[in-house]
Amino acid sequence: MSDEYRAMWEKLNINMRRHDALMGALPAVFEKIYLGQRGRPQAMGFYDYVVSEIHGLRVKELVEHKEKGGKVFGAFCVYVPEEVIIAAGGIAVGLCGGADFSGPTGEQILPRNLCALIKSAVGFKIGRICPYFQVADLIIGETTCDGKKKTWEILDEYVPTYVMDLPNSRSTADRALWISELKRFVGKVEEVTGNKVTPDRLAQATAILNAKRAALQRLFNLRRARPAPISGLDALLAVQISFYDDPLRFTQKTNELCDELEARVNAEQGVAPAGAKRILYAGTPMPIPFWTIPSLIENTGAVMIAEESCTGTRLLVGGQTTIPGDGLDAQLAAIADRQLQTNCACFTPNDARIDDILRLAQEYQADGVVHFSLSFCQTYNLEATRVSKALEKAGVPVLVLEGDYTEEQAGQLKTRIGAFIETLS
């Protein structure tokens, strides 16, 4: 990347030796996994460009935003209400956390028997490798698991970290608790930005994110077609980029992609034969650059047609947020109601998630389901038992996997996924 970016990274106190090593390895991995695919939509060129500038253009935009007095908020979870941040003139960005590269650095201060995502994310920060961490004014954590809950206390020693207390259930009392958390978050965002979150500003921000979710829903709807008009790898890449790209630009480009996919569907043109096995992914999220599972699935000749994860359909559950006209409290309640339909494995009971997986398997005509959990992720590993039983009862073949971000694990997963796809034939 350009000398301009290097000067920017140095100003952000990036560890240039570690960062150069990461940036030197990522293009080869991306080229191997993505650019060799056949029949890719032309509109994927935008997402390829975003990856090529993954620590460049967008970081430059964030730095310029800060130079004008704006604030940047780093987040990990779909429960962070991005609408509130935008309404206060801030920018929300997803944080690095999908690579084994930074895991050993995270283990310097975290237990080894912790999920790879948490260790990777913390390693990116304390190793000063991720410019999104370095540019953020505030990190927003949430209590979706015990590992994260306690990690935020440690991370706060390295970067200001604010924690949102997510309830473990979805009763009337839990709803009231979550609404109160959103109100508390409004106060924190106003404190950091110096700007008020008004009903008008929140309504405008909600409309922006409604449009982004609508574009993603359109993409997922098109993936129901047979033959599949886009690979699971490419669809996942679009979702991953949605977490940190400018929402207006992302919405425009994703709708352009969908225009191309609609033409493909009408022409019955796909990236795989109509008879290719259709696989539904379920489980833990897949942040950039964790592309292992869809890559292994699609290298068998199958196609991944949907993802029941936070980097997938959970972003869309609840549809569009209503925009009440009767004040801020009503708007926050509407945001809470949409968010509480997200089927995170932290909830108990969580029958809605099992029902959602069964619905997706039917709607997307899945031949089988691959349920993947990161090692030491107790919530998803435990819930896999009930998910597996429900799918077997419904007559849907299921493969339950556990792993991490390492190459060694990828080799083991390849064998099991290949054998599973073969049984579907």
C-alpha cells in the first residue's frame, strides 16, 4: 500500500513489523480462496477492492472523520445499536478478530482455553496490529458469553471499553432491562461525541440502517434460487464488509450486486450446477479473514446457500426497525424489539433459534446443515446438541464441527466436510 498509508499507520502507533507480516500474507490467501472462483458476479469487484484496501481507504476515512472532531466506536456484536452512534455523528466499525495470526499475542494475557475469536481480537489490540482498534475512541463490549464478559475488564486496561449488559432471556422484564441499557448507551455516546441523540437524528440513522439491512435481505432472498447465483464465499464477504464499510456506499454497491444476481436468476445462471448440494451453515460468526468453512464446503462442489450466524441471517431477523413518531423512548423500544429477535446462543431458552434453523433449511432447500462452533465456545457447543436433534428429527442431515482458526484444524475439518458432502450424494 502507499507511503501515505504507512505514515498514517505509524501515526496510529501500529506495530509496523507485525502489520507488514499480516498485510504480506493476506493478499495471497484472498487470491487463493476468492479470485480462483469461476463465474463470479462482476459486481464482486467492489468487495475485492475493499479487501485490497482493508487497512487503507476506510481507515483513512475514519482518521479524517476524527480530524474534523468526529468519534469512532469499535464493536464486536450485532447488539451494539449502530443507529445511536450515527445519530450522534459518530461512526461504528467492526473490529479485527478472525485470524490465528494474532491469537498467540492474545494468549499473553488470556487463558489458552478461550475461544479463538476473543484471543484473536485482544491480540490484534495489544499487539497494535489492527488500525481499527487504534483509531477507535471507545470499544463497545457486550455480555453475550462469560469469556467476553471477563475479557472486557482486561481489555479496558489497554483501550477505553464500555460494556452493554445483554439479558440472558427475552421476557418482559428482560426487554425492560435491554431498553434501559440502550438508554444508558445513549448517554455514553452523547458524552463521548458531545452531541445529543434527538428523535429526528435517530430516525434518520435508523432509515440508513434499514436500507442497509434491506439490501442484505435482498441478497439472501436471491440466494434461494436454484441454481445458486452467487457462491457462499462471495455472499459471506459482502456481509463481512458490511460491518465496517460506509453504510450508504455499502447499500448502493450491494443493491448493484443484487441487480446483477436478479438477471442471473432470470436467466437460470448459477455459480454451481442446479444439482449441486446446498449447504446451510449454522453456528458461530465468521469475521474477516475466516473463510475456512465455506471454502472447504464449496471446494467439494457443493454450494453454501445461507448462514445462520451473526455474519448471516441473524443480522436480518426482525426486519426493518419501525420509526415511531412519538419520541426517543419509543424509538429505542423499537430498536430493542428488533434486536431481541436475534437468536444469539446466549439466550435461554432459545427455541426460536432452532425453529429459525429449521425454517432456513426448508426455505433455502438445504440438502444438509453444517453446524460449526469455535472451540471453548460453550454456548454454541452446548446448543449444537439440541440443534442436531431437531434437524435429525426433521430428516435434515447435519454435521456438527468444532475448531479454531489454525491451518491444522482446517486440515481436519476438510476431511470431515468432504465425507459429509459425499454422504449427501
